[in-house]
Amino acid sequence: MTNNGNMKRIFCLLAFFFCAFLVFDVSAQGEYAAPKSGEGISAFLERNKRPGKAYYNEFIRLNEKRLRGKEELRLGMKYVLPQLRKGASATASSKPAANKKGTVRERLFGRKLADVEVTSNRLQGACFYVVSGHGGPDPGAIGKIGKVELHEDEYAYDVALRLARNLMQEGAEVRIIIQDAKDGIRDDKYLKNSKRETCMGSPIPFNQVRRLKQRSDKINTLFKQDKYAYKRAIFVHVDSRNKGHQTDVFFYHQNKNSESKHLAKTMRTTFTHKYKKHQPGRGFTGTVDGRNLYVLRHTTPASVFVELGNIQNSFDQQRIILSDNRQALANWLCEGFVTDYNRYKKKTR
């Protein structure tokens, strides 16, 4: 009986330690979450109430094997979230404190997103001029879904704001050329139309040539003032073609400008890789061409002109009316800039 009693006590102790180990192991694994379509690390962490550089760096460390050396997320993969710091709450607002070191404040993004945490230095030392097409008295191309009108300037502006915010998170200096004091980044499918847009506070002329000259002159003036070695401009538009013509995102570059051409090709390569990853088997047919467009011809910095799709085509319309898709477009354009900037830095060393 004594031996049986000892065996029972030993078995109970082993069972206790085994269960304790399991509890510890599970708790040590932490909290997991999966990204949404097109979501970058910063946006993913902000959505999970973990904004800022400290959380970003901890996330990279915790998910080293899952990320495989790349700072980008994969759909369907669950990632370990950094442990919430003491005093933080999973239901607390993710809004960073204003004027905090490492925070950039830009009211154009809207009240909820005005404070931008700089979570990376990948674009530190770079300056960008972000221009959404049309605006003010000119809505640009107009598509329709039922009785709802889709105005090019509203959707181009939303993608441009998202791109500008991404660039700032990566440490870049960003000049938003076309501005709307009321509309920030919006998640609605159908964006309300307005004529409030200005060229950095100046009314946008109705005349097309004057309108294009105004934004080109503004970029060139800033270009002379900004003391950065790497300066690039991007013009964001939505094309208009026959309703039956589905098209992928495509790019134009300045004629006889090798940096502009390389940037456009880098953007296309980035989109090709993203489509292969997120929509395997679909393929990407976006093109790169040189064009003699006014803004490309009269703008000093190396520039890229991007058409996000055909606003008349029902398939392409999904690319712009869904906020997740607009964010994905911004994310991928930002990644294209990061790749191009890295190439530039290597070339100039």
C-alpha cells in the first residue's frame, strides 16, 4: 500500500507540473491576430491598439520567422502581437499623443488619423510631392454604380492621403499638393462629392492649362526650397474608358528622364509581386509608358503618373470603392517608393 501511495503522489505531482507547463506555454505564446487585405504592419498594429515604434520593433522581433526577413504581412497568416504595456488597454484609443517625439501631425488626414506615428526610418531623408488628380471645379472622370456617381477627384484624393500617411510613417517628408480642409481619409464606399479642394490653400482654376500649371509651379517652388537629395512626385488619377474595358493599375513616366522611368518600372514590379502574392494565378497586366502629359513635362522632380483603373468598369470600380482596396493601393505605392529609394542610396554611396 505504501508503494502504491507513493506512486499516486508522484503521479499527481507530475500531472500538476505538466498542466502548469501547458498553462505557461500557452500564456507565453501571447495574443495572435491576422491582417486584413492590403494592411501594412503599422496599420495592423494601430488596429490592434499597439501604435508606435516600440510596438513595431517588438512585433518584428516576435515574428522574425513568420516575416522571413521582409517587413510585410501575408494574408491568412496569424502574427504574434506584442504584449500590451502596463496601463494600456485593448479597448483604449490608438491615437498617439500630440507633439510626442516621433509623431507627425497632419490635420488633412482627419481627426482620428491626424497623429501619425513614425514607425520606420526606411524613407528618412526622402521628400515626396503627392498630387491627387483634378479637384476644385473639376471632378475629373465620372463613373456610375446605379444612380451613385463616382468622381475621380474624390477617390484619387483618398488614395493620395493614405499614401502620404504611409510615407510619413516610414520617416519621409511629404508635401500634399491638392488639399481638402474637411475630407480626411474616409472608409465609405461612396465618397461624397465636393468642390472644396485647393492647391495648398489657393483656389484651383477652372481652366485646364492654368490648373495644371498651378500645381506644377507649386511643386517646382517647393522642390527648390527642400534640401533633400531624393525628391519624387506622384500624380494619382483614375482613368475613364469603355465600360467593358477592365484594366490593371498602369504608370506613365517623364520622357527622357531615366530616374522617372526607373521609378515607374519599380512601381509596376512591386504591383506584379503583390498580385502574385495576394491573387496567385490572376497575373498583373499593368503597363509602363512615357507620356508627354503637361504635369510630367513641366515638373522638375522625377515623377510617376499612376492610373488606378477604369472608373467606368464594374470590376475596376471595386478597386476604388472598397476602403481596404484603396489602402492596399497606397501600401503598394509606398513599397515601390521604398524599393526605389534603396536603389538610389546604393547608387549614390
